[in-house]
Amino acid sequence: MGFILFLIVGGLIGWLAGLILGKDIPGGILGNIIAGIIGAWIGGLIFGSWGPVIGSIAIFPALIGAIIFVVILSFILKAIR
């Protein structure tokens, strides 16, 4: 159950990051999950683990990390096109 909750929280974090920035994350639901999990990793490296934790993901650092990841991803995709 813990892994499924981890994926759900990762997907919600990725979806919120895309919603806040007004950008679509490529890959749909799978892209949102990946963006949320990578964002949680980036946020954990930069900000540590503070705030509420759901599914072993600290929500606030993960959201900030996912926003950073989506911005970087959008720059890369814009440069490729």
C-alpha cells in the first residue's frame, strides 16, 4: 500500500506543479508521477524534509522541487522545438 500511496502523491505533486505554472507535462498521468517523484527528490536535496509528509514524500519541498523540474523541462522542450 505504501508504494501505491507514493505514486499517487507523486502524481498529485506533479499535477499541481503543472497547474501552478500553467504548463502541460508531457506523458499525461505517467509524466505527472515522474515529475512529482523527481520533484520530491530535488526538493529533498535542496530544502530537506519539512512540513507534512504523506506517502514518505514531504509535500512542500516536493512541490517546490517539482515546480523547478517542470520549469527546467519546459526550457529544454522549448529549445528542442
